Amino acid sequence: MIKAKKKYGQNFLIDSSVIKNIVDLINPQDEDKILEIGPGLGSITFPILDKIKKIDVIEIDPDMVNFLNNSKYSKKINIHTNDILKIQDSFFKNFNKIIGTYHIISPPRFSSRFVILIIKIRKFILCFKKK
């Protein structure tokens, strides 16, 4: 069993009704180029892939990358193993929907720089979870 790592600010979404609501909000369409930041165990990724053919994800945690690579959806996931804060802004122009779910309280080094990134790219569907 994979455990959430505090250093990455991980938390795993397991409530199926919340997952359904988020996927409905994202409204994935075949023509969408979707990027998910921090897919973790695929709770949002996999239901999206039931509706579209391919998704790109950014995942920094090697355990999560291994999990995704060994999932039944692995051929439909393009994994970018990188720190989101180190990716050039121009990379995000390739996508029309950028998604992620996060705790309201996340690692300080991540939060402020990430909010600035979201403001810059202006096409982000972000769901915050209150602990």
C-alpha cells in the first residue's frame, strides 16, 4: 500500500461522489488536451480516461509514477516526472485544461509559487480540499 508523503503535500481523494463531481466539472471531451498536476493514485485521472483517449500528468513522486505506469491505463497516460515549479511556463500552452486537487494547507515552498503559476497560465481547474 502506498502512503501519502508529507514532503510532497500528498493526500488521496477517495470519496466517489466528490470524484464524480470533479470529473463532471472538468467535463472531459475527446478534443481536450488535459494536463493533471499531481495525479497520485489516479482518483481523478482514471475516471477522465474512461471518457477520453489520453492525458498528460506531472508527477514528482517515483512511487506514484511506478503506480501509474503499472495501472491498466498506463498506455493512455503521458507522465512527466518533474517538479511543477521547475517547468517552463511555455509548456502549459500545449493544454486547454490543467487540473489538480490540493489541500488548503500545503508545503509553503509550493503554495505561493504555485498560485503565481496558476495566475500566469489562466486556464486551471483547481479543487482545494479542507482537511
